[in-house]
Amino acid sequence: MKISGVTIKTPTKLTVDIEPIDKAERTESGLMMIEFVANKRKLSCSWEYMTNAEVVTLYALVTSSTRVVSIEYEEPETGTTRAGNFYTGAKGCGVSRMPGNTVTGWEDVKFNCIEQ
């Protein structure tokens, strides 16, 4: 997986949801008319464990003022690598190891994004 051209640690789990985008409205007779617009991807990425350095790199890549990043990932529909621009969403993780007062790693690291 690459984010903004930077190869990152392979996610422990990657969920790719393919979501249809439709434009819907009712006619004067009440019939619902639906026009297909596009299929967009929602990615949910998670890692069981990451080091401090890996988390810092990941968060730096998915945190920007525009919240839009380019991501290359494995596409289940074609079985190939696909690239797209994604709005980044929620991020989270929990402290994994703390010898003394130093955090040395993180568990359950995750973030979500939706294709632009």
C-alpha cells in the first residue's frame, strides 16, 4: 500500500467497500427515478501493531489541511493495484508497550477514508 507515493507497512486488515452513488428524485406521479452516478470506494485500514516511527509516518501522510491523499491499494474487483484520491476520516490507536514512561509501540492502529 502506498499513501501519497510513500510505501507504508501492509495493513493487517484492509476492508474495501464499493458504494454506488446515485441521484434519486420523484416524478410528479410519485415514481422514484434513480440515476447511477459512480461507484466509490471506502477503505478501512487497520494494523494489529505499529512502532512509534510507523505510526508517526502514517499519521503524517493521512493528516493534511485538505484531508485528501492519493492511495494505492489492492482492488478486490479486479485483483490489481488501484490508485485513487481519498478523503481521510477518523484515526485511532491504543498504547501497546510502555516500559517506564516511554511508549514504544501502538496496537489497533486504524484509519478510514472515502474516495473523492
